[in-house]
Amino acid sequence: MPPLHRLVLLGIQHAALQSVYLLLIVIVVRAGGATQEQTVSAVSFGMIAAAIGTILQTMRYKAVGSGFLASPVFSSIFLGPSLLAANQYGMATVFGMTIFAGVVEILISRLLKRLRLFFPPAISGFIVAIVGIQLGLVGMEHALDIGGNGGAGFINHLIVAGLTLSIIIALSIWGQGIARLMATSIGIVLGFILSIPFGLVTVDALGAAVSGPYLTVPDISFISYDFELPLVPAFLIAGIAAALRTVGVITTSQKINDDDWKRPELTSIKGGMLADGLASVVSGLLGGIGQNTAPSLVGISKASGATSRYIGYAAAVFMAIVAFVPAVGELFIMMPKAVIGAALVVTACYVIIGGIQIMVSRSINTRETFLVGIAMLLGLSKEVHKDFFDNVHRFVQPFTSTSLSLAVTSALIMHLVFRIGIKKTASYEIDETAEPVESVDLMLMRRGSEWGLAEDTLTRASASTQQLLSHLQEAKLISGDLKIDLSYDELDLIVDVTYSGAILTLPNIGVKRRVFLEEESFSYGLADFLTGVFPDHMESSSRGNAVRIKLMFSI
């Protein structure tokens, strides 16, 4: 915990960075036809929701919270579905469907391990990329003032949008330190200032905004809830995308806070995902759009060295106080579409490239080539041929309402169909006169390379299997030939060892214990260190002299 004076300053800085994303609430409530007073109240309630979400994510209470400074913000993931809901049904539907999306993420947090089948890197990366494309289209619409009918201020609008975009890009490429990491926030502030001489923000309006009452209680009368079945696919997929991003952000938080990090720790990821879903539920209840952990804030925390979770508590207190200052909401309402559009375009670029990086983190095979290509083209077709998709049968319209829902739904269907025949198998019998340890290494490395497995996975599987066979040999538990069956379904590599003889008693290695008596901590720690790499799961069974040991490695 930092000293109090530093904690206050760091909390104010963190809250200011979080507050930038309140612009997304302004975009959505404007689309829903909200009045200026209602928009100011929505921004105020948004700050309260962000404060609650930050506390939920930062704390460590049983299953809730990651325990890291991974604060949620109002997320671009929910912008497309929320705009669709606001335009077609009104704000009550936005709030109701946001609660639904939060519940989706909560359920995913409870089923995290079991859902790995549905979201391999190709699918996960594709979802992130298509979210970025949809966000970028909204950003371009605002930056180019499409639908503005080319009014008198159109040229000034384009100039401000171009200057804001240029500032953000220049800082991102040539900036140094925190200025580079805060490029978007700095660009928004400078874009707002530039809007004054170009007439997009008037001095009189600015003076009226800051001369109003200092404190006021936001009006809750604009909040109501509705649920529309046709919007379920769009918000379902938004909830899934939010869950996937939470996994990435919390994993990064683990790595930057632990120099000895080796692999993701599921407890804090599940707790963080649950907190993230609860934050969206709270946001919907308080008249906002969905929240999600912010990678940019984690990056800034890493660069500044201020990763203490107590900063989140300080930021939450500051946002809760500022929520009752109406001038803040007025300033957000005055933010020109040109500045908002430029910021959304920049964010979309990062999201799209992030999705591509996830997709290519593993080799793209033929199945995934068709899956990503066709789903991407379908999603883009929705934006190009809107009339065609608006007139499809009403049964499928919920799945074609947005490019996101159309692309991801088609990708998931193709993923399940393409898994038919995906499992690869191989069997080997090792003569009792042969050297099984050397044989299994050659066998695994050769077959694994043919199947396209990563080298680190093959090394881990080979080391674990060789270690097992060494134990069997040294204890003289094998009588007769040895059989090894390999199987790989792009999720798990399974090494199935069968032999005649006595079963191997597996040691309690790798087990975490809370209490150690006397010398136990030494023996457990040294055993873990000396035994090396182990599989993700191990099973053993015997029937008479027939023994079977199965090693499973998650890919």
C-alpha cells in the first residue's frame, strides 16, 4: 500500500483515465433519444457503477475479484449491441440486455474449464477481431460525420477529427514513457481544446457547463428495464467477448505482479471474470452499458510501476464523489463526435490487431482457414448488404442483427461441424528388449511434429512420459511388452501407457497444502523442484496384471 499522499494522487490519476470511457455512455444514450439532463444523470450513475466495479475487481473475497489493479471501464465490446438496442427499442432495452450480458459472463466464469472446447485461439481471436471491426465502423461513422448531411461545419469537423487522430497516432509512435501509453486520453483532451477555435464547442456552452450547481443528486427516473429476445445473440456474444478479454487482462496482471510466473492461475481469473460480470450487471441496473477490464490501464500501471490494488480503492472513492458533480457530465456531453470518432478508430486498430495475434498464436490449419475466412466475409456482408439481411426469415433475424452476431454465430457453428474427424491417433508397441525411454522420445517428437504441436508441448509431454517409464523400469514393475497410444484433438494431447505388471504408486507431487508440520514444507518443496515437469492431469488404473496410466496435456 503506497503512502497516503501518493495513494490519493495515483487514485485521482487512475479515476481520470477510467472516466474517459464514459464517452461510450454518451454515445449510446444520445442514440436512445435521451435529454441532456438524462445524459448528465447517466454519466453520474456511470461513475458510481465504475466505482462499484473497480471495488469488485480489486478485492479478494472468496470467489469474487482478481485481487489485482485491473479496473473495469465502459467497454467498446458492448457499443455495437447497445447502439442497436438504443436505436430499435430504446434505453430500457439497453439496460435490460446489459444485465443479461453480465449474467452470461458470470456463468462463463463458473464453467471456464469446460468451455475451452468452444473457444480455441482461432475462435477467440476471431471474436476479438470482429469486435474491433464493428467498433472501427462506428468510429468512422462519427469521425466522418456520416449522416450529418455535410452541414456548414462539416469541414471543421473533418479537420478536428484528423488532428485528433494525428495527435494520438504521433504520440503512440514517437511518444515516450507515460505520454505514449496515455496517447488516446491526451488526444481526446487536446481534440476537445482544438474544437473550441473550430466552432465545434462554443465558449458560452463551456461557461454554462462549469457555472452550474457544484453538487446535485442524479435523477433516477430515466432508468427502466426491458428484455428483447431478438437481441439475445448480440449481447450473448458481447458477454463471451468480455469474458475472453478478462482472461487476457487478469493473466497479464498475474505476470506483471509475479516475477516467477509460469502459467495462468485459474482462481484469480475466475474471480476476476465473476467480478467483471457483476460490474456489467451493476452498470445495467444503474442505467449504463457493459463494463470490462481495461488492458490499457493495466499497461499504464505496469509502465508507471504503480500496480498496487489499493489504488483501485482510492480511484473508486474519487469517482463516487465526482459522480455528484454535474459539470463533469456536461463536459462529456459537449465532446464533439469528431473527437469521439477519432478515439474509437484508434481503439479499434488495437483490438483488430490483438485479435489477429491471438488467432496466429497457433498455426492456422485448413479447418480454421475456412472458418475464419467465411465468417469474416459474412460479417462484412452484413455491413455492405444491409437490406438483404434485414429481410431474411424472422427466425434467423436475431442472428443477423449485427455483424458481430452473424460472424460469431457462423464461426461457432462451423467450428463444431469442422471438429468431425479432427481427432488424430497413433499406437506403438515397445518390445521388452528395447529401451522404452529413448523410444518414446523419438516417437512423441516425430508424431507431434507431424500433427503440428508446439515444441514446448512436445518437450513437456516427452519429459513427463520418459520420467514415468524410468520409474517403471527402476521399480521393475513391467513384465512383457509395453504399449503407448497417442491421441490429439487440438485441445489435449493424451499419452496412454498400458503394460502387464504392477501399478505404479503416484507420489503427491505438485499438491498445494495450506498447513505444513515441522519438516513437511521442506520435503514437499524439494520434491516438486526435483521431479520436474508434470502433466496437467494423470489417471491410473489396474485390472489384474493389466495396468493403464494416462497422461493428459492441455494445449
